[in-house]
Amino acid sequence: MSFERAALYPCNPATTRGSSTKLSASKDKVVYTNGKAVIIRDLNDSALSVVYSGHVQNTTVARISPSGYYCASADITGTVKIWDTVGEDQTLKGEYKVISGRVNDLEWDGESKRIIAVGDGKERFGHAFLMDTGTTSGEISGHSKAINAVSIRHQRPFRAATAADDSLIVFHQGAPYKYDKTIKTHTKYVQDVRYAPSGDHFASVGSDFKIFLYDGKTGDTVAEITGDGHKGSIMACSWSPDSKSILTSSADRTVKLWDVETRKAITTWNLGTEIGHQQMGNTWSGAENLVSLSMSGDLNIFDRRVGDKPSRILEGPQKAITAAATVSASTFLAGTADGRIISYEAASGDTKLISGQTHTSLVSGMVAEGGKVFTTGFDDCVREIEGGKFTPASSATLAQPKTLAIAHDRTIFVAETNTVEAVRDNQRIFDLKPAYVPSSVAAGGSIVAVGGEDHKVHVYDWDGKALKEAAVLDGNKGTIHAVAVSADGSLLAAGDSSGKIVLYDVKDRTPITSRWSFHTARITSLAFLPSPSGTQPTHLASSSLDTNVYVWSVAKPMKYTTIRGAGPGGVNVVTWLGEAQGGKGKLVSAGADCCVRIWEVTLQ
């Protein structure tokens, strides 16, 4: 067996209320961070996006060099990594500890040789250095509080401007960079400062709702841009490629496009009325893509000719993906740690947030059957999705649900701390209170399998009214965190906390193999490859917190393939996209890094 990655669907940027989120762009790509990952997102086709996972701490900002060959990314510990964007290896060029705290922003010079990183440090708030050696290239000084943003003039003579929580902008000459003067235009936090591509001007925005324009060479204040201004903190600004327009994003839930010559607003976009519609960052990608980030994580793409709504909204997860289910051969849904459900269309690459009354906490389980999707979460309820949105139907669980399964008669089984509930048509019809603690559940045919903390799998027959214990399978070495039953009810797989998987023959109640023990951490998910009706599946996929995915052959148990590093931070779920076609199957994996990957597996 062999595999190749067919697509990658990235997460959306992480946001924090009241803090600016730094976005950047390179041609038709947007660069941002989420958790420990750095995302280079292709705006034309999200499936072609790139994820860098070299940081061991949460990342804060990333920018691609003007040459396009390297990306500099920083994290909360003050570490900056410079890595190669050409090719798939993402070779690390350099790693430097620049300040003793969080890096809020960084910027390349026009020659792609020098970098200034700024943030919140103990000894200093910023550092200028050479990208290839880390050698100091001047001093960033003049601030008494954390620096929020930095921008460098790309033309010689080089200049740099920094903006901070002390309401000041400091202008530096370079290179090497040195303090020139302090600019006191703002009266509150200065959230962002950006140089125009031409280098003639730079602009600043802040929590005092104001926008100022400065001379790019001298740092002299040119004007305050007034008119129909924002009515909330302005979190970000970006320049058009021709240096004639400025894009601003504000916590007042509006995005404005300004004409620099007339200093008036050309267009205003209103994003909504909810807290999640506050705008936390922006960037200008290419000539036409104006991108602004909502606090909800949505990336809003605007057409400057249309002053009503975004032309496109890129929706996606901001938190770890904790559950998934396949709806069709091209559509699957994923649930996240913050209660969202996202629909993915593999054929087109589109992603869409499921609307309606969603979960308010982590989504712990999800199954699909007959066009409907059933979900459960830590908000102690089971919900139903149909036609791309939540239906009003829901049922409360007796305790916090761990996962769920669905039987042939559309009965939902929910594994809870001390109970296994059976729910049909939003009504509880049966509940099992076993002597062991349930940890997972699966169903196939008339078989329901419950994994327990007693290291055993308890097999039950379901007659539509009650569960009757049929067998106890004892072959695992730890808590059974994942079970799977084939659609025909003939095979059962159980994965435990030690990383071991045992495959059972349900009819004979005997192990087919107990030698699938190559995972080194807890098994999180198991999925049989769908097979034609009435036939046994030929392969099983498994995921684990060890970041790996395995595909095992059922007919030849010693044949398998390993997808190493399938999900940095751990893979939480795997699911197949329909039956195999031409000897190949499509496998979906997702987990802690909030990204979804589709693998094309050549089967044997």
C-alpha cells in the first residue's frame, strides 16, 4: 500500500478579543497563524494551502520575504524561525531568540536580508537582526510598553516605524536601525503601522479611532484622515499595491477603503451586529483581494467595486477538530472543540459553517445516516443536521457524552460516564447502566459494541427496544477509546490507550489479529473502508495522538501503510470518503492543528 496527500484544508486564523491579529500576503496567498501552525492559504484554491508545523509553542505572526523564498514566523516565547517556502521540505534556515516574551509583529526589509521583530519582552521590546546569521542590525528603542506593530520602508534609505501600547510611534533610521524621533499623534493604544509599497508614506491606526499619515523618509506627520471615520478601535491597516488606497478594519464591525489623495472613505462594508463580526486584522493580497478578519475567524474578501457585503467569506475551524463524519463521496462534516460544525466539499474545496442552533462546547461525536447527521457534545445534548443546517430537534443526555453511534434503525447510542443511552426520534427509549465505565461505542447491523475502561469490549444485540449482552471481548491492554463495527456487523476493531488495535470476528467472538500495535499513543478513531452491501470491508484506518495514521489490510493483517506526521499535535479522527475506486481510497484525517487533510491511499 502507498499514499499521497490529495488536499489540505487549512484552519482559519486564531483571534483574541481586543487584540489585533496580524495577517500578511504574498501574491494571491494570505499568511497567518493558529496554535502552533503557520498557514499559507491559497485564496484561489484552499486545498493547495501550506502548513508549517515547526514551532513548539503557539505562533503569533508570520510574513513571507519580498523575494518569496523564505517565511519568518514567531511565537509567544520570542523565537523567530526562518524557513524555506520553496518545495515541500520547508527547510529551516535559522532560528533566533529575539526577545524574552511574545512577538506581536515582524517585518522584512526590501532586500529580504534584515528582520525587525517586536513585542513584549523584559529587556527590550524589539530586535533588528540579519536573517542568515542572526547578527544584530541596530537597536529598536524609545518605547516603554509592548510594541504592537512594526513596518519597514523597502527602499533605500531604509526607515522603520514601530507602534506600541504607550500611544507612541517611534521612527528609526537604518540600516543599522537607530532611534530618530518619537511621534505623539495618537492618544490611546496604537494597533498597527504600515508603510506604503512606494515608500513615500506610512500610516498608523489606533484605539482612539484615528488614522494618521506620515512622510516615509522623514517621519513628519502629513495629515489625519478624517471624514466618515470608524466608531471603534481600528485594529489594522493595509496599503493597496499602487499606494493610492488604505484598507482599515475596526472593532465597530466595519471595513473602510480610503483614498489617500482626497483622504476620504471611498467604500464602507458593514459586517454585521454580533461580537464575532468585529474586525481584528486585514491585508491586501495581490491587486484585487482585500481581506479582513472577523473575530469569529471568518476571512472576508471584498471587491472594491461593491460596497455592500464581502464577495466571499472563507469559513473554517479555529479550534481543534474533535469529530468527523462522511455524508457522501465528496462531502464530510467536522466538529470542533468550540462547538462548531464545518461542512467540507472535497470536489470544489468549499467550506461552510453549519448554521442554526449549534453546540456550545466541544463536539465529542458525529455520525451520518441517510442524509442526516447526528452530533453530540459536552453541552450534554444530541443534535440533528439536515440540508446543511441544524434542525430544531435535539435531546438532552443524562450525563456528558463521550461519543455516539447509529444502528440500522436510526437509533442513536450515546456513551456517557455511567450510561449508554438509546435515542430515537429525539426520545430516550432505553438506557443501559453497566458495571463498567463506558468509554466508546460503535454499531453495525444489529450489533452494538461498547468499549470500557475495564479494557474490554462488550458486545450487545439490539432488537429495537433493548440491548442484550452477547459477548465480552478481552484482548486489549488499556481503556478502549475507539471501536468500529463493519456495516455488515461481521468485524469489530478496538483501539486502546496503549496504542494497540485488536480485530475481532464478531460471529466467532475470536481475534483475527492482535498484532496491530505500532501506534505509540492512545487510539482516537477507527474507520472501516466502506464496501458494497453484504460484503466485508477490506481495510481499516486508525488515528492516534502519536500524530500518525495507519491503514491496515483486513485480508492480510501484516500488510499496512503508515502516514507519519499526518496531524501535528495528534490526529483525533479518520473517516473514508466513500468506497474505493480503481484500487484507491480517499481518507480524511484531522486533529489538534485544526487542519483537514485528504489522503489518496493505493490499496492492496
